[in-house]
Amino acid sequence: MDERYYLYDETVDAKVRFVSFMGHNERFDLAIIQTDRYYGKYLVLNLLSDRFAIIGEDDLKEPGYLEHAFQLSDENAKELREFLYEIV
């Protein structure tokens, strides 16, 4: 077997928050991970859809970002965006 070439292999401390809430049309089960990586942004995983994104306040302001990253309708993305503004 060829030798593996690692770009990095580190263990870091992380703060993880698990949140489940029901929007008007969709349930959100999220794992929100905060570490010293990603320039202060959060790693947000939607456990129901197997989709994730690295999100900061600038990303929440970018039109279509959540809709694309989580494959959400405009209405569902608005609900997720409103929640994420509370924690970011």
C-alpha cells in the first residue's frame, strides 16, 4: 500500500449543540458544532437530510446560501435563517 499523504490530522475540542424544532412545514434536527476552526463560523449539520454547511453571519446574509446548502424552499430556509441568527 502506498504511503498516505495527510494534509492535516488533528484532534480539537468542540462545543456541540443538538437542537430539534418544528417549523411551519418542516422539522429541523440540527447538530451545531463550534471549534476554533473555520474562522469563528459554525459547522451546521441537518441530521434529517444529511446536509451540512459552514455558516457565519455573512453566509446568512448571502441570498440563496441556505436554500442551496440544505436544499430548502424559500419559506423553510427563512425559518432556519431566523433560528441561526439567534446563535451566530
